[in-house]
Amino acid sequence: MPDRRLEHIVEWAADRRFEALEVAAWPSLGDRPFTASHLAVERFGQADADRTNELFSNNGLTLSSVAYYDNNLHPDPAQRQAINEHVAACIDAAGLLGCPTVGTFIGRDPSKSVADNLRDAERIFRPLVERAGERGVKLVIENCVMEGWHPDGYPGNLAYSPELWEWMFSLGLYLNYDPSHLVWMGIDPVTALRPYVDRIPHAQAKDIQLFPERRNRYGYPGKAINRTDPWDTGWWRYRVPGLGDVDWREVIDALYEGGFDGVLSVEHEDPIWGGTPDKVDTGLDIAHRTLRPLIVA
């Protein structure tokens, strides 16, 4: 909902019986997809926090996370620094808001090896984790593969597997768990989830629909020749919860069994229920009807 004001979104969510919002805090990037600027964190003060908290309180909602998902290992040094600094601004804003989490990506420089990227990430994230701790905030990393960031469609965010989660946890980072990304990688989302629930303060609900017969043509990385859209692998697509292959009963049961008491935030990237405001609204309604009976609250 990048074109809607935060006030409108909060009122809409309350009317639809949602209970929390993960709020976008990208800098203004024009029409770049998958971004929105509902919190101007780069110039955010206590008065802004008070107004925002009053808006949420008056509508019976909580602000679950400040969201800024960009490439913290961007290959351009100037862009990398700007992204890192914006994450720091998100942390400061979350501290003023009393918001428990800030969400971002690890990212990747595709010109470097994984080992070199991880060393760079350790240098970048240690001070951000320290900053977050000082402000009572947890820095959460989503396990999205971000294959569209890599020139050949390989993982562009080094947070896509339990092996990498354990490395993240060693830095003091947390996981914003999204089962959809695990499914297309061949990782069982429930088996992967169970050992790490105590490191998941926030989770995202996005579904996925697989087309295995197409994978037989393209292979795991997806289209290699006629891939005009870097995000189009050709053999799977994201859906709203309830219209894909994720077993939400099992996922949510495993979260609760492990002691999860955070927010399950709907991430809407469904191409069928997207493209127009009315379709987006309908997609979110479908997700709410699917998930709400499974939520204990």
C-alpha cells in the first residue's frame, strides 16, 4: 500500500479486525517496487513517535515492527553505507516508538564469495546489534532468498537456511521467519522452524504455489535464457495464506509449541490478488480469514 497514508492503513486494518501492523520505513525511492515510506525515520523525533503511538492506540492496534528490507552488503560502497545508516535510523525510531523489532536483510555482494560476504556482514551488523540492544529493540532478518538481486538468480540474501540462521544468531540477530521461501528451496518449513522458535520474535505469513512440472524444465534456479523479470523463476509464485502449499495449521502449531508469542504479519505478494487497491484488500481479507481461526488471542 505505498500510495496510502499511514492513517488510512491503520484505520483500514482496524476495520478489517487486524491487530497489529508491520510498518514500512524505506526512504523515498520513487516507484521502486516492494517499498513504501510510511515512517520517515531519517527525521523522526519523540513528537513523531507520540503521534504515531496515539494513532495506533486510538485504533486498537500495535506496531509490531519497523520494516526496511534492503541489501546491507550492497556492492556499491556509497549505497551500502546509506543502507546501513538507514537501518540505524530505523532502530532509533523503533526505540522512540517502543516497537520491539526492526526488520531488514543481510543481503549479498554477488561479486564476492559467501565467506567474504559473511565477514563483511559481521563487521556491519555487530554495531547495529549493539545499537538495537541499547534501545531495547531486536534486529530481525527475514529469510527471503532475494534471488532477483543476483545476476544469475542465486541467493541474494545470506539468510535463507538454518545453517545461516545459526551464524546470524551468533551475532545477536533474530529471525523474521517466513515459511514460503523455505518451501521452494526444498526445506521443510516446520522441521526447520522447530529448533529456533526462541530466536523468532516476529513472523511473516506468505504462501507459495509450486509448479513442479515446470521445475523439470528450468531446474531449481529457474529460467536461465528468457528471464526478462529477475524475480520470475518460472516454476513457483507467491500467494496469500490459504491459496498455496504451506500448511498453516502445522506452522502455527509449531510456533506455539515452541513458545512463540509474537505477531504473525501478512506479507502480500500474490499476483492474482494484487495490482489494484480492491484486489489487494481482498487478498488481505482472504489471509485474515485463513489465519485468524488458528491464532490464540
